[in-house]
Amino acid sequence: MPVELVKLPDVGEGVAEAEIVEWHVTVGEVVKEDQVLAAVMTDKATVEIPSPRAGVVVELGGELGSRLAVGSPLVGIRFGADDAGVAKGSEDVARMTDRAAPEGVSADLEGTSPTAADRGNDLRPRKNHPDSAARSGARLASARPIASPATRGQAREAGIDLRLVPGSGPAGRITHDDLADFVRSRSRGAGGSRIAQRNDAVEEIKVVGLRRRIAERMVESTRRVAHFSYIEEIDVTALDECRKQLNARFADSRPKLTMLPFVVAALVRAVRDFPQVNGTYDDDKEVVSRHDAVHVGIATQTPSGLMVPVLVHAEALDLWRCADEIRRLATAVRQGRALREELSGSTITITSLGDLGGLATTPIINRPELAIIGVNRMTVRPVWRDGQFVPRVMMNLSSSFDHRIIDGYEAAQFIRCMKDLLEAPALLFAGI
């Protein structure tokens, strides 16, 4: 039976290309109809591509991180009309693999480009080049075992080389149970020894998907923006007491308040006097846009990496609505349910590491914005007051600004305005 190509479909919304972020199949694997072949990521969403019908995978259209144009070959599959046909396809793949690579190593595509244009969109195996089998074998011998990102993370934490773990899943995929069984067997074999020497294996992790997008954005921002950071110490003793009292008073009827809604409120008030800070800069057109509305990006850590959902019209939210919306957005991005419009359009960003916030940071601006406000950890410190040291709850704001547009003095004034509001929380409620 001939090999048919499953091509990268048009996923809509004007998307012209997508990045391969996860393979769910391997060469030689028998797949069922609608079984997921791969996950691809566009600039708008991650999409899973299913198999149109049952068959045998004979080739893959690229490595993790490859960018393919819509319509490019994604997977080569020998479709079988029945189980016998599928079995025959598997035998054909095995024979092809034996010819193309050393024993125990699967065949795969060589050197796939983002559009596959350099090979004329042809997924047929390379058999004519005298060194092709040797190159393929050397490359695939060092390939990573098949496992989900979560399983890889658990293995790294446990110091386990996944190449040593037998996989029971399709095509030898290593499951959570496989890893757990391996850990238990290793523990039994360790006897009374409490310290086990780790092997010298090195796992190479391809930077793909959201992590690559984050890396590209960070590099672009540091390359094109003239960053400078300003750090100010804030006495939040009164504010923390106010927060605790409000939480106790409205525990049954309103969302719990963290420090973040108060920081948002202070930022919104300070922007009134320093509108330049709530702006974006198109450095290609050399145009600064000052925004009346305050759309605050909330930098949020997710299992996939850092994402910035947007608190839209923060100037119109009271403390509790702000707290509720921040919590909703954080949950949505961590569960992968955030809408595209909830991840764009911010005019200024707040970043916080919570209890891990440290004493100071130098955050990177979320280009094309002009400022990012970093919230550091609250801690009790001795402060000299009225001739003696007294315990005070202190917190630093570590903020970065685009020096091309915002001068150091203006940035210091803006942060000082936020400091005054946070140190006298009654001003946040005074409406002045």
C-alpha cells in the first residue's frame, strides 16, 4: 500500500505556519483513527493533529521545534484497509528500518526544514547517499526516550536517566507507572545505602513551543529596549494590617485580598500624574502611545512557562473585583483555558514572585510597554525610628523602565508616588 501524507492543516485565523511542540507517535507505530499524531503551536493556540484513519507511521515531517508551513507534510502513514494491512505495513517499516539504520534504531527524517521546501515536500526515506545510514544511526542513537514533559520533569527531579527506564506504552513510551516502578526497583536494590551515585548521562532538552516564544521575546526586548531599573523600599506595615482587617471583616462575602490588588490600585492612581508611564512605544514608527485606560499585565508562572494575562480596565475595579479577576486570570492561564484576547493588549505590567520574591530583581520590560513594576517579598525588618529600632513590615518595588522614553527622575517620581499611597493606605480609599 502506498504511503500517504498527513499535511499540516489550515487551523484558521490567518495562520500561515506552526511549530511542532510534541510528537505523540514514532516511526513504526500503529495508529488508530483519530489518534493524536502531534501537537503544533501557532502564535494563537496549541492544536492537536489527529490521524484521519488507522495505519502505520513510516516517517515524521520534522523534529521538535521545526516550523512548518500550512500544507507541508507532517506525517507519512501507510494506511491499511484492515488489521492484516496494518500488520503488513508494520513489517514493511521494520524491513525499511533495518536497511536504513543500525539494529535497534528507528528510521526518521533527516534535516527537515521549517517548510520542507529543500526536499520538495518529499517524505520518502534517503537511501541513495552512502553515508545516510551512518548519519541517521549516530543521530538517532542519542535521541531522547519517548515520554511526556511531566514524566521528564519527574525523572529530572529524581536524577534518573530515562534511557534506563523500560517503557510499556505505545512504541516504548515511558509512562508515570514505568518511572515509579523503576524508582521502586532501584530503591530495593540500593540496600542500606542512603547515598546513590548518579550516572554521567546528560539530557539535551529542545527549546520549543511556549518556552521558545518566551526566549525570543526576552531577547528581543533586551536587544531593543534601553532598560534601567529603580528599586524603592516600601513600609507596608499599615497596609498589611489594613489588608488583614478587611479579610477578617469580609471573609464570608468577598474574595481574599493579597497585596497585589493594593499595588494595582496604587499604580492606577500614580498613572494619573505620570501618564507617560502607561504607554507603549512603536520604535519602528518612532511613536509613543499614551493610554487613558490602564490594562495591567499580570506576569503569571504556569507549567508551560511565564504568561501575562491582562487585567482589563484596572482603573474601573475596586479591590475585591480586582482580586477576583486576578485569581480568575491566573487559574485560566495555568489550566490552558485563557482566551487569546486575555493575553494581549496590556499597557503596563506587574510581576511578582510572591514569597520567593527576594530582596530585589531587575525585571525585563514586556515590550512594547515602557515600564514593568516588580513586587518583592514582604519581610519584617528592623527600622530606625524615633531613636530606636522597631520591627516594620517592609517590601521593595523593583521596577524597570525604557530609558529611551522615560527619564530616571520621572521614573523615581512615579515610584515615589506609589510608595506614598502604599504607606498611607487610607489615600487609596479617599478618592483624591
